[in-house]
Amino acid sequence: MTEPAYVAVDWGTSSFRLWLIDRAGDVLAERRSGEGMLAAAKAGFAAVLQSHLAAVEAPDHLPVLVCGMAGARTGWVEAGYVDTPAPLSAILQQAARVPGEVRDIRILPGIAQRDPNTPDVMRGEETQLLGALGLDAPGEALVCMPGTHSKWVRVNNGTVEQFSTFMTGELFSVVSRETILSLAVAGADEAEDVASFKAAVIAAFEAPAYAANLLFRARSRQLLFGGTPAAARETVSGTLIGIELAAGLSRTVPKAGITLVASGRLAMLYRLAFDALSVSAAPLEADEAVRRGLSMAAAAIWTR
């Protein structure tokens, strides 16, 4: 029987994911829950983690490596930030150990961009970067990581040089629920309107200054010419993603194109968006990226 080597945890604001991993990097068991940082802060981080460790029968001596919001100032133990330009290897060197625990529990730090003109932070995405690119990836890479707060990251020879956060996912939630556009998208089913989405991406990419006007057109077009709630929803989504891409692609794109780290519907939407703009994007599943990153970090921390 394969023996477990360590436990990997991705601990977000509202989600918890745990994997029991063997020395080959294969997953032996997995746990998922809604016990993210906000819930764990009330229940107790140690208690939440122990309940999942018990569920996968992790031996008492097994080390645990954590990435994500558990390392935030309001999390379990603050893991701080590595400042840009940030070698991905520095993330491993600054992992914070959780005090007072019998087993070895480490939390990976985030990355901070301390430029007063473009201040930014990431926590959790640095581990996906590690999994997507490796420690010493040669050349230049541009990585797009969609989400509630999408990240665009430029990495040069294994060093994070610059990154930008876009509140695209959060804006979509607010705009589609809390504005006049909620009337346009009400009752939208799961059907996808690819044509409406792509058209909205192109329009917003070509004229991002008109974003607020383009969003309202989802409502006015429906009133004047008809159209389904799904078409309106895809127009809102495509407009917000289009203005994000206008910024993300405003500088030179590396010859290798974009590395797209995403899962599920977001992965599909961003692939369609890049296709609409004839931009090459190599996809990588987000869960796979974070597991790879945690595996690389675990190997470096506990074998050095």
C-alpha cells in the first residue's frame, strides 16, 4: 500500500481543500468543504484541520503544507509577503511554521507589490504560479488566473516581476444582482450564448472606456430588440472580461502566449474570450496547478 508523505491544503476565504499526497505526488485522499478562513476563524483553525486529517486517517507525524488565506493577518498564523521582484523560490524559504502544534505545519507566504502607484497583493495564487511554471522557468511568461479577483502576472526566469488584480468576478456578481441589469438577467438558465459573449468581449476590448455604456446595452438591447436573459448575462460577463483583457493584454504578450490557470465555467469563458481576440492561451486546471505547487514546495521544504 502506498504510504502518504504529506498533506497539502489550499485554505481560501470561503473554501477549504485538502489532499493526502504520497511521495510520487499522487493524491491518496481528498477533502473539500466551505470551512474557509472566515468560518475557521470562528471554529478554530486547528480544530477544522484536525477534523479533516482524521477523516483521511493522516498519521500523527505527517507534515502539513498550507497555502492561501490561512496565512493572512486575520488568518491562523500570518505568513507575511515576499516583495516583488519575487523569486518563486523565496516563497519556499519564507514559509511560516505554526507554533504549538505537535505535527510540522507550514503556511506559505503571499506576494506583495509595494509600488505606491500600483500596490497589489496575492495570497494563494503564488502557489498556482509555482505549479504552473516551476521554480526556475526560463524566459518570460504571462499568466492569467481568473476568479473573484483575477490575477495577471508577469514572470521572468522564475521571478514574479509585476502583477495586477481585477475584481472581475466580484463585479459580475454585484452588477448582475444589485443593479438595473438584474432585471435583464433574471431567470437566465444554464444555456450559453457564445455569440453574445464573444461580441461583448470584442466590443469591450476595443473600447474599454465605454464599459459602463456597454453594460447598459444588455438592458436596452433586450427592451428594444428582445433577447433571452442568458444573452444578457453573457453580455455582462463578456463586457467585464473584455475590459480585463484590454488591460491584461495592453503590454507585449510573450511568444509562448498566455498561460491560463482556471477551472470549470471560468476556464471555458476565458478560453472563449481569448479565442475571440485570436490570442493563444495554454490552459491548466487550477486544482492541478495548486497541487503541483504544494508538491514542489513540500519536496523542497522537507527534503533540504
